[in-house]
Amino acid sequence: MTEKIHKAIGHHYIVEASDCDPKIISSVEKVQQILVKAAEIAGAQVCSVAFSKFPPQGVTGVVVIAVSHISAHTWPEFGYGAMDFYTCGDDVDPEKGLNYAVEAFGASSAHITEITRGLEEGDREFFHSFVTWEEDIGEN
């Protein structure tokens, strides 16, 4: 008998954004605005926001959304931005939000891994699967 895999509980996107604009990703205000707007573009309800600067010039922060979270950590000296978009359910479109954020960071490319989380075959033993891809963003 073939086991049926039930619908996923969550989708977790891990984003490695390259060649980001250092002026953008070194600004707490800009990174926060970008991630809040990314949540809104994805259709998520923002619950709380916490961002701060870390030495020597990076930004770290999280946007807590009703269906999980969006986070970012930046290294302007390398033009690198790391982001996580984790959502549960089907009421939001995280790919719309992450595509906006990558472009708003001024990235030239991004390596993206999607982890489909909370899969199970009817036995309440949960597992995940993943797929990964590269995105060329275009002219910076």
C-alpha cells in the first residue's frame, strides 16, 4: 500500500543574497522597512518587530508574523545578506515577500533553499523535504 503524504504544516525559505548594496544592508531602518514590507507583500500580518545594529556594521532583526517569522542578518563589508522566511498554512505567499526583499537589498543573485516542514504519512512522525535553486536578480 502506498502511503499518502499529508499537506505540509510550514514552508521555510533560507536565502543567501549576494552582492547586496552595503548602504542599504548597513541601515537598521532600511532593513527593517524592507522586511516589514516583504511581510505585507507576502500577505502576512505583522505582530512585532525587533532590529538592531551589530559591530562593526551589520544589521540583525526579526519580524514576527501571525504565521511565524522573517529574519535577516547582514554583513555589509561582504555585500551579504542572510534571510529566513518561515510561514505556516496557505494564507501567505512567502516567495513574493522574499523576492521583494532580495531585490530591495540590491542583490545581484540569491541562493534559495525551500524546506517543506511538518510533512507526515498519517503516522504522526513528521519529516521535511527541501529543494534549492539560484536566482539571478539582474543589474544592480
